[in-house]
Amino acid sequence: MKVGLFIPCYVDAVYPEVGVATYKLLKHLGIDVTYPEKQTCCGQPMANAGFEKQAIPLAEKFEEKFKDFDYVVAPSVSCTAFVKINYPRLIDHECVTAKKCMDVVEFLHDVVKVDRRLGTFPHKVSLHNSCHGVRELGLSSPSEQHVAPFNKIKDLLQLVDGIDVVEPKRHDECCGFGGMFSIEETAVSAQMGRDKVERHMQTGAEYITGPDCSCLMHMAGVAHKQGLDIKFKHVVEILAAGL
Amino acid sequence: MASKEDILKKYRANVREKFDMPDLSDIAAITYADPLLQFMNMVKSVGGNAIEVEKGRDINELIKELYPDAQEIASNLPEITIATRNPDEVGRARDLNGTDVGVIRGCFGVAENGCVWIPQQMKEKAVCFISENLIILLDKTQIVNNMHEAYRRLSTHDAKSGIDQFDEYGYGTFISGPSKTADIAQVLVMGAQAARSATVLLL
Amino acid sequence: MSTQHSKAAKQFLKNQTYAHWHDATFWAVRTKRDNMAYGLDEWEQLREKASAIKRHTITHLDEYLDQFATNAEKNGVEVHWAKDADEFNEIVYGILKNHNVKKMVKSKSMLTEECEMNPYLEARGIEVVETDLGERIIQLKGQKPSHIVMPAIHLNHDDVGELFEEKGISKEKGNHDPTYLTYRARLSLRNEFLTADAGMTGANFGIAETGDIVVCTNEGNADMSTSCPKLHIAAIGLEKVIPNYECLAVFQRMLCRAGTGQPTTTYTSHFRKARPTAHHMHIILVDNGRSEWIANPEHWESLKCIRCGSCMNTCPVYRRSGGYSYSYFIPGPIGINLGMLRDRQAHSGNVSACTLCLSCQTVCPVKVNLGDQIYLWRQQLDDFGTANPEKKMMCRGMSMLYGSPGLYNFGTGLAHWANLIPSPIMNCGLNPWAEGHDMMKFPKKPFHELIKELKD
């Protein structure tokens, strides 16, 4: 099984440690993982802003770069969802990479089916269920639906030594990032961010964790602006902690 | 009418893909071990009263007990001898205003939501809404589980269910509890524009 | 880079106490809906059936409309067809004039709001009295609804108390208790019901098989509006017609559970013909764009909507900005979509009032793909000429950057210099991110450089 590692633009530029943790974790699990060079972006920022056609050349490049892997794994639910749902619509020929693209949580839970101890992280963490993960990738049961409850992120986090995982009230309400939304609807976006951080902090957790850095980046930004003492880590950093 | 043909023609021309009617026979709708109990609980939960009346109890006495201060009682039911007004005989619907208690008959109840099906069986249906307090007489053996069963019952045009039908007056309603509103600051208040209390007497 | 919505929302959020109350209130309604959904094992099955019934019905709507009208006419009802809002208003006025109507009471109808019927009739000397308490309150205040089910939610009990005192509806000055105010409104509206010459209702559903108009209320105001006045006019949008009672059961069970978290409305009333002591009943079927929307390959599914309001209750943006922030009279996710169908030029600004969280389409009882559609509307704004020029420029810039790995690597290599930009400059007002966020720290080395070290 050959896995291609897809590191989205903002993970590459702002949160490289998340990319490092993903790489290290996959290697630790004995997976044949390659990071193809010259990656840039999946095109989601432009598409969500209304210019999805600009994602087409990026989709073609992505297809070219990743088509020979068995799986394309990324530590980002929003980018993964964008590739899976929109690339087949945008490309005018068959898109094989869309079918193979998985978020790292999905991949570890459903394909690798990890069931042994992972890292060590003796802290209380509040789980942030990013919208793309819940309602597009099926990482957890949406609170809107009457379905048997499940949470793949939580399942993986429970494999970490010493960890205490909690969820905030309104456990899958949006954090308010929304890409361009955060700089266009600044007041609502910041309010949503502040409300979400407050709910996370009400759990008494030391860390807020989730499967997408854009949510974490947004919440960290509003938290630090308010001088709040709460830390942020991507799920994969916690899974790989101490490995 | 010119507009009707234009509209239908335009609509027909603009439909692109068509979809079939789904099969509705496999809806696994909720049922209850004790529909009567569920019905009574639901009536209470929506702010109404549900009273099982012992056999042989005098309905008129019971109503007087429930509403000792009632002056005007409206009903066209022959067994309601204490009625002071009859919705079949009033000159105008508005003459029923000021009714303290309206007494009407329901056909069947719905366990899932405390609804009672009430086809119009009087000249002026205002009695069902204009009365300050509403009393609904209901045969307690006539409870269905859910709205699928309720509407199935209303769809069958046989002699047995004839009593459910409302072809004569052309109006029927499901009533669940008293009228209410939360339009002022989301505070729930019983008694909006229609009955301020609703009591189902299960006979 | 602001829109009417973003500016209005900013204002809305200035009153933090009210904004928190508004958000909490609608989240509470969402929670009540959740409890209803969790209480029925068949809930997701019902959603699927409801969606499928609607897809079938609205793609065969011409047949069902014909059947509906034929059956209604067999019942002795007069059926009218209005191609647009103007024709609707003319038809209503014509009927009222023929019957010498001076005052008409009406129950809630978003369709009449869509057609702006009230001002049309009032300009021609007919008094229109809204009888849904929330609608009556905003009518007296001269305001528009801020939510399709709870139209006066933006007012608190003091606002209503003062209004009722001003209008002489309330007798005890300073008594702003909702129970008291509701009772005073009851007395006032009771008088209106008794003295009105006509009653108008909307329609939650029209049943093709029987010709019934079905109206669901908690207040009983549709029933009072049709119990005393001698004339009943029912206004119904084309897409509200459904095939039969078997289908109705599905929608009746979902409408109130989804919209207000109750198992049913107090009244679910079937109107098949006029009372024996009244004049003919009239039904007016209204097109006003619906026969065009069905042709829209990406947006026809908005015609499935049953106007329950659950999408706005769950929408985190609606809850924090309120109905008046939206340019269309219907707010929230369905309002964004219907507004674009109605007038894309006027309402393009609403399309960015969304994080694409998709909660709306996950609650929608008929599975309208609300969030997916908002994404699709965004792709068309450039063609409509309503794309934001700054956004367009930013995307062009990003496109160039991401299109060239060389340029991208160069850019990411330099990013950490941004860390040195002093805070006053970052927060000077030209950087929208800095309004609510501290700036993120850019690391010295991006991942694509670190990986080289890892491999060694």
C-alpha cells in the first residue's frame, strides 16, 4: 500500500509541525508514505469565494502528482472534502485521486484500523468536530441526525496514553472560520469563534484539538486576542506525541 | 382562465428530470403498547386535560363540576342538556361569542401527538374556537397510533368510517390541546385566539 | 470587503446582551427539534421519504395542480390562478371589492408578504388585520418579520408592552407580562374576528386528491378567521400542493417537529368548502416565479421547502445576525437561496453570509441541499456581475501563487518576515483578520523544507 502525503498550503506555511507529525505517525505505523514535491494548494479558498474554475489547473496537477498512489492522505478535513466532492465535478475526465483521497483520521480509523497504543499525552483535551469532518467526511455522527452516535476522532484519541477527551456543549456547531467568511463577515466570524472557544474552555480542558488547522487557526487567533490561556494542537500531533 | 393554462404549460415545459413517487408503505412509524395512555399523556403535555369518565357518569354533572362558574354552554350534542346555546340554531357565528364552554364530539384520537379529529358537525364551527373553554367528547376505544394511521382512516370511504368524513360541511380539524403562542419573547402562553383550555372526556 | 449583511450583522452584535439572547433562543428551538428527532426512530426515514415525495410532486406539479383545482371546483370552490404578485393582488382586491369588504382578517402567509399584498389593499381602502400574534405585533409597529415562524422575535416584552399601551390594546401601564399582553391581544383580535367581512388564510398544504387547503396553527387564528366572516380566501404557492393524505401524514408529522420542536401544531385544519352560512370559498394559486425556478438545474430543489424555519434556527450566522441583516424578506439559508431565485442582483450580498457548515441541510426535513446551493450561487456571481471585486482580485492572486510552485515556495519562504510587522500596523484597520484575531506566527521553515531534513 503506497500512500501519498498531501500537505495543504496553510499546513505547509503555518503549521508544518502538523505535517511532520503526520509523516512521523504514518512511518511509525509502518506505512510506505511519500511526500511528492512541488505541492501548492487544493483550490478550496478560491472555490469557496466563488471562483472554483481556478481550482481546475490545481486539480489537474493534483491528479497528475497523486494518481499512482493507493491512498492520498492529508491532515485536513476541509481540503480532503474539497478534493473528494468537487474535483470530480470540476475535471472533465475521470478523477481517480478523488476516490483515493482521505483525511488522516479517516485513513487511520477505516483503512489502517489502528487499535494499539499510540502517543503519550497526559492532558485534558476538548474535541473540536470540524464541520467538513462531521457533515462531509462522516468522521462523527452529526448532532442534527437521529443516527447511532459515533466519533472516529475520539476513537483514535482514546488510543493515546494518559489522555482525557471531552466535548464542549453544542459539540458540532461551526467555529466560524469559513475561509473568506472570516475576513468578509468579520463580526459574525469573530463572535462565533469566541463563543466556540468559550464552550471549549468551559470543559476545563488545557487543549483544544481537531482534525483541521483552519478551525484551530481561527480559534487560536480569537483566543489569543482575548488573552485566553488555552492551547491548540491538531489531532495528529496528539496521536504522534512522544513517538 | 388564461392564467391557468399559461402557468401549467410553462411549468410543464420547464420541468427537466422527473422523479417517481416513492413507496410509502414501508414507513416504520411509531406505535405504542398502550395508545390510550400515550394519547392522554400527550394531551397533558401540550397543555390540555384528558379525563377517563367512569361508565354511567352523568356528563352534564361532570361538566358543571369542571366549570362551576360557566354561564353560557354551547353544544348541538343531544346529550348535553345543560347547553344554553346551540351552534346549529344561532343566527350568526358571532352570536356564539361569550361562550364559556363549548362541547363538541371528536371521532378519534392520535396517540403520538394528542390530536383529536373533529369533522364539522354543526352549522357554525365557531363553537370549536370561539369558546373560552373547549370540551371534546371522545370514545376511548377510538385511538390510533400516529398520523399515518389517522390519514389512512380519513382516506377510506366506507360506511364504517363515514362518521369521520367531513363532506357535508367541508371542514375538519385535528385539535391538540388549547390554543397557544410564544410570540412575545418566546414565553409560552396558553390561550391565544381560540380556546384557553381544552379537555378531552374519554368515554 | 463588506456587504449589507456583514454591516448589519456588525450592528446587531454591538448589543451583546440581545445578541446572546437571540442566539440562545434559537439554539433552544434547535434543541427542541433535536429531541423530537431523537424521539422517533423513523426520523431519518421520514426525511428521505419527504424529500422523495417532494421531488416527485414538484416534477409532476402541473398534473397535481390540475387535479387539485378540478377537485376544489367540484367542491364548489372558486379557483383563481395568479401568474405573479401583481396579478395576485389584483385578484384579491377584485374578490374583496365584489363582496364590499371593508375589513379582512388574515392568518399568517409568507406568500402574501412575498406579494406585498397588505400595502396594496390598504392603499385601496381595505383594512387588513393580521391575526397571528407575532404578525399583528409587527404590523402595529410597521415592521417586517424577522423570522418566518416567529416574526416578532426581535422584540422583547417591554417593546410589545409599550406598543400595546400606545395602541390602546393594553390597559395596565407598565404591565409587560407576556401572559397579560397575550390576553389583551386576544380581546382586541376577538373583536376583529367578529367584525371582519372576510378572512384570508395561507396554506401549508394543498391536497390534490381532495381539493383541501390545510392550515396548521398554534393560535387557532386561521380557524377564527374563517369561522365568523362570510368570505374565505386561501392563498397558496404552487409548490405547496401535494398528492394525497398519505403524503400529508409525512409532512404534518415533520413540519412542527422541525420548526418549533412540538409534535404537532394545536390545529391542523382542512378546508374543503365554505361554511353553509358563508359565501363561496376562493383559492388563489400563485406562480410568481415558481414555474421558472423548476427549470434551474442547480436550484430547483428549493421548491421542496415547506417553510418550517428549522434551517434558520440552526444557522450559526442567522442566530448571530438576526433576520433584518438579510436583504430578502426571508432570512437564513432558505432565504439566501430564495432571494437569489427572486432577484440575483439585489440579493447577492447574502450569499457570503454563510460558513458552509451544512447544518441547515442536515436538519432540513425535506433535504433541500441549502448549503451546497449557496456554494453554487457563489460560482455564478461573477457572471451576474455581482462578484466582490476585492475577493476576485485576491483569488486571482492566490491562483497565480498556487499555480507556480516556484513562486509559492518563494512566498512561503518569506512568510516568517510577517512576524516582524509591528502590532499597530497589523491592527491599523486595513487588515480584516486582525479585527477579531491575533495574527498567527509563521514558522521559519515551511513543511516542504522540513521534510527534506526528516528524510535524511
